[in-house]
Amino acid sequence: MRSPSSLKQEFLKKWILGLQVCNSLKNMNVFERKKAIKLSADVAMASSRNGKTCWSRALIANASRNDNGKEFVEKILGSDYERQNKNSTMSRRTRCRKILKRSCTTIRKAMKRSTPSRPKVLAFSVAKKMIKKRTQLLKSVVPGGEFMDEVSLIEETLDYIISLRAQIDVMKSFANATEIENRKKDQQW
Amino acid sequence: MEPRSSTIGPSLDPNALDSFQFNEEIQQLMTVPQENASSFTALLELPAPQAMELLHHSPESKDSAAPAPAHSNSHTVTVDAHHTPYHFPVGANLTFPSNIALIERAARFSVFAENINNTTTDKNNHNNNNHSPETTESLPSNSSGNLGKVKNEPAESDSNKPNSPPPAENKRSVKRKEREKKVKVTTKKSKSGANESSEDAEKLPYVHVRARRGQATDSHSLAERARREKINARMKLLQELVPGCNKAAGLKRLGDKYSGLALDQIAFGSHFIEIEILMPIKKISGTALVLDEIINHVQSLQRQVEFLSMRLAAVNPRIDVNLDSTLAVESGSLMDSNLSNMVMPLMWPEVQVNASRQQYQQQWHLDAHHQPVWGREEESHNFVTPENSLLSYDSSANSGR
């Protein structure tokens, strides 16, 4: 993994491209603008990961579904867009899922055999349900999480958290800078 | 003999080059802290003539680079002529001098001496086995005039046998070859690295799992256990990353002691079920807490992004990306020194890199055997392809001949 500062650089470079697209769009109210800014930031963040992670690919795919986001995606990714659409490495993932499914069925069979009259096992299944619920929630939070198995889900979450932090840092300093600039302009007038 | 002596003048160049590198090596060796104080005793354990040779020769070869080339030619030849240069009879009537100044000097160069002791003894055979083309060429022409050359040695080695080769010079040539090989190997690695990594990615990850006592050993539960261990490792990383996970992790750790048993036994359908099942429940609830924390953290981060984009939208009514002014303000403000630092190189990263590379290659082509190029090569191994380094090296050697 690259160093966080280089990640930030990459993100800022791409985000500025996205903001230029925002600039070209006229006649927006605050909320539309906010949406545009957020979309551009997300796409820039995802593209700065170079399509190596699932969440970034999913984010880009989601963004390119509506036409407004498609503009950002094409602008920010540029020539990489077609390339990233092509490569897909799903073979390993399916294998993992197959193993998972098999093991789940064996567990279920065993549970059926042993569960009926045991409160402890019942508690166990309750706890399992708790985890399942939370995993579902996490999958809905992380972009593209619906298609991940648990191992890659946790990996992707790690990566996603790191990139979110970088994104927030850059956005914060950018907002501060623009605020200061605006204040200076006000003083000048 | 005669053509050889006439070419000594031009062949000064690569040798001077060598001594230049050699000085660097010595300095590196000197700066490296030596932890064992037995280096001097190691010197004592050497055969006496060799030790004498070391003591006498090493300062000279370090200080005066100019007279070195003439010796080095003759010495490499002698090494090739006598295939076992270091196995001198120990019974030669030589006593180790108890001169204080000499001992001091030995202590000063003890690092060096020990290094020689280590490297030359095992690499010398290797050196003799695969000659580089230059030594094999120089051998037939010089084997006859061997003795006459050696007599050119300074008089300080009078107590030694006349043809005992100074290990310093020999080591130098060995080292040079080693370095060349290293460069080759590293560049090869970097070349084939991409292929290898892609191959590794395609290969199925081979998982080493060992079943403890009482654990199931069929392939499914082994795979399942490997998967769970993987998940646990990732979870630990996540816990470190997400603040406030420690409390939840404490609960989880309670259950970790008893981990890895219950699920397997359920899968196996054996009789241990009732005993081990309680603790994993605690573990699982701990895992649930950790997951809660993670979800909260991710959501809060996402909310922060939303808030920031809202703020940006409000701050800049018309997103006027006047980049230069914004970035100038940014670098002027003390808000985020990191960002301001990274904004500046952001503008011309490719240009700078390309420029420096071009410059480098120009110099490379211009002066193939100019001394500082070698130093630069050591600093930046990345640019040196094996073909390049070989070619330039040969050219310098040939021009010397």
C-alpha cells in the first residue's frame, strides 16, 4: 500500500478535475451542488485506488449509472475508464464462496441434528444471527459490499476506512483554504 | 611482457576507478559498528605472512591510490597463477611483531582485516573458478613475467614470501565482480518481478493449517478454520484502526481462549458440543460489538464527507476553481502543512522525474568511464539495466587495454 500522503496527492489531483466539471455545470441550488461535490470527491477517491479494490470499482460503477455521475467518471478516470471496466478478477472469489456455502450447509445439517432441545445451542444461533445482521449492515455501508465474502469484506472495509480518512483530510483543508480566500476577498471589497 | 608494460599507462583508468570504489568500501566498513572485539585475534589466527601482508598493505592501498594499479595487475595475475594463494606453510619462521604502532594500525584496520578473513577465504576459490574475461586474457601474457613484476613491490614486505598476494587487492577484484553480479541479479529480479507476482496471484493460495488435538481434520473444516483465522487477523487490524474498539475487543478476547473448537465440532457432529459451546457465544457477541463499532465509524466518516461537501457547497456559492489562487492560499496558510507541502510537487511530478532521468542518461552516454558515474551508479541502481552496465563496463576495460 502506498503512503497516505501520496494517496492524498492522487486524490486531490483527481478531485480538482472533478471540481472543474462541477464548475461547468450551471444553475444548481445548494443541495444539488453538494451532491455534485460529494459525487466528484467519491469518484476521485475511488479512482485514486486504481481499481485495485472492490469498493472503488463498485463506487465507480454506481456513479456511472446516472448520467450526472458518468460525466465525472469519464472526466476523472479518462483513459483508465475502459481499462478498468474490462479487468475483473472474480474467479478466486467464487471459489471462496463455494467453500463457504459448503461449510454452511454442513453446519446447518449438524445444527438441525442437534438443536431442538438445547437452550445453549439456541443462544449460539441467536449470537450467530446477531453477527449476520451486523455483517449485512456493514455490507450495505461499504460500497459494493453485497458481493463480498467475509474475508474480503473486512479487508475492503480496512481500505475504505483509510481512504475515507484521507479524503476527509483533503476536503477539510480544501474547505479551510477556500474559506480563508473568501474572507480575504471580502476584506478587499 | 613488453606489450603489457606499455599498456599499463592507459590501464590506470579502471584501476583508479577501482581504488576509488575501494576507498568507499573501506569507509563503509569503518563506519559499520563492530560488535565483536575478537577481530584482532582473528587477525592473529591468520597465517603469519598473510597477517603481515594485511598490516603492511592495507594502509598503503587505502592512502595512495596512485601506485596501486601497478601492483594490482601483478597481484591478480599471481593469484591466478598459484591456485592456493593463502595456504602458505605456517611454519615459516615469522614472529608476530610486538610493535606498538603496528598494533595500533592493526586495530585501526581490524575491521578491514576481519572482513578479508571472512570474504577472501571462501570467495577466492570462486574467483579462481570463474575468471572474468579480462583475467583469463591477461594470464598467459603475464605468467612468464610474473616474478619480475612482483619484485616491484615496496620493500616493507621483505619478511614475506615474494609472491604472497595482498588480499586487499584481490578482495577488491572479487568485490567488484560481486557487485556486478548483484546489479545483474537485482535488475533481473525487478524485470521478472511483475511476471512472478502475476503468477502468484493466479496460483491458489496454499494454506498451512494444523489441527490441534480434538479438532476436525477433514478438508472442509480445515478450510473453514483457515478462513476464520484469516477473518480474525483482519478483524484485529480493523480494531486497531477503529477507535473505541478496545472495550469490545476485551470481551472478544475472553472468548478467544476457547476459539476454534465449537464450530468444528458442530460441523463434525461429535459429542463435545455441550462442553465447548458457551464460550464462543461470548466471543461472538464480542465480535458483534466490534462490528458495531466498525459500522459506526464508517458511517461517521461518510457523514463527515457529506458535511464537508455541504460546507464546500455553501462556502463557495459558485465553485470557482481558481486553482492557482486557491492553492497559493492553501500553501500560504498554516492550516495543513502536509497538504501545502504536497500541493507543490503535485504540479510537476512527471516533468521532474523525466528531466532527471534524461539528464542521467545523457551523462551515462557521454562519459562511459568517467569516475563519478560509478558513484552515481551505486546510488541509483534502478536505472542500470544489466546490458547497460555490462556494456559500459566492458568498454572501459577494453579502452584500458
